[in-house]
Amino acid sequence: AFDGQPVELGKINWHRSLDKGVQLAEQGQKPIFLLFQEVPGCHTCQHYGREVLSHPLIVEAIESLFVPVAIFNNKGGVDKEVLRYFREPAWNNPVVRIVNAQKENIVPRLSGNYTPLGVVQLMKRALKGQFQDVPLYLQLLEAELAAEAKGTKKAVFSMYCFWTGEKEIGGLEGVVETQAGFMNGREVVEVSYDPSQISYEALLEQAHKSRCADEVFTNDPQQKAQSQKKLGKKAVGQQSAFRPDGQPKYYLYNSVYRHVPMTQLQAARVNSLLGRRQLPEQVLSPRQQALVEYIRAHPTHQWPIAINQDFVRALEKVEHQKS
């Protein structure tokens, strides 16, 4: 539980009155994020609280871009009146509506989709429906979650310097994650990518263009054929065990940002931007940016390294260090 609140509600600070939510929506010119949830609830309801409503970037988006209101679908009184108003069934799995201050749906209700991607896409559609900008951190989160849902593919490129490789490849659209390390005695970058956004052929072309694909290691017949066509037979080897570098994401590792919890896609982009001597704030959320400033202001704290760590656990460690 978060501050004693039921696990079904995750880590979001909810309002429990729709009337109050309407008032705040009018004042702040924000849509209402309206959750209908069973509390205490079944496994699905608890999972939704733990996995969806506790993701730090989802929590931040709901709390900062919307007015969050939770209605219990298994209670009487005011909750039951709101349930009746929206014709929502009682004792149901989680349902989300995003409505305006007039209680009108901005987008169709979200039901039967209990994934982080479902709620992120709903928020994105609602913001666009209100002619509001979708923050880049939310766009990147959607891209990463969509890639994971569809299934990512891996590629391994060998080059003269894997720090340069991560810098160049980590900034490509469609690349979800990069890891620098060693394979077959060579420096390599292991790349996870979304094949619906960038093909292996295009990825190889971009990596080769930036001198980050002198050699390719693969056991995939299609990758092998495309690589031999591009690089020649001698430049294509068998994929074997990958040993990660001791300083993951070199440019990120050697900056204050190494202490900031972030997704793998954010980390790849931040590392790439730092390697190009550009400010990476553009891909971070406002709360992540505020954390950077706090860490800078308290350099003597023993801040943990957050690279390649679970986002939620890494954030808990940082918050513990702050307190």
C-alpha cells in the first residue's frame, strides 16, 4: 500500500469526490482521469494497482496532466451514485474514463485492457482530443511499451568503440535499448529494436554509416544474409555469449543522470544526447528533471546508481536517500 491506501489504487494521490474533481478540472483546465475500481478487489484489480497505477511516469502523467478521481464500484453512497450516473457495472474489473468538467467522455472508456500501454494510449488520445501537447516522456513511454507488447528483436554490432556505438545507435528512432559489452573478443553494442519502426536493414545501414558496424554477430538467417550483402561474408560471425561493460552507457554513467531512475528507452536517448554534448532534459519528465536538480544540490549524499535497475525500486532507493 502507498501511504496506507489500498493496493488497488497504486501510488496515485486520488480525489474521492467527483464533485471536487469537476471543480478542480474547471479551475485547472484539465480533463478528469476517472477510475472505477473494486476495493478491496480481485487479482486483476490488485495487479492493475501494482503494475499500471504504480509506474512512476504513469503516476506523474495522471497527477500532473489530469485530475485523478477514484470511484469504488463495490460501495454504496456517493460512489454508487457516480456509478449509476455513468451506467458502470458494480463489482467490476478496472474501468477508466477520461471526461471533461461537464462529465462528458473525451475518449471512449477503457475496459478489458489492464496494461500500462492501454492507459498511456488513452491519456495520449485524450490530450490530443483536448488539443493539448503530449509530453515527449509520455510519447517515449508509449513507444517502449508498444515495442514490448509487439515483441522486440535484437542485433549485435561490433565496432572500434562501443561507447561511440551506443551514442550513435541509441538515438535512432525505433531503438528501444542498447547495451555495450564484449562478444567473441570484440567490443559490441547489443541493440533491442522495434521491427515495426525500424527494419534490421535500416538499422544496419545507419550503424554502418556511423562506423558502428564493422562486424555483425548473428544466428538469424535473415540478418546474416542482409549483413553479408552489406558488409561481406568475412564481417559476419556467429552470435555467442554477451559480457556487459563495467560502465554501462558510458556518457550516462559518467554524469549526474546515472542516479536518475528512467526507462531503458529514456536511458538510451539520454546517453546518446550526452555523448553528443546536448542537454538530455527534453526526454525526461518534470519530476525526473527536478530530481536531477535535487541531486546536484546535494552532492555529498550517497546516491545509488539507477542504470539498468527496475524503475520503481530505483526510485524507492533514491527517495529513501532523500529522506
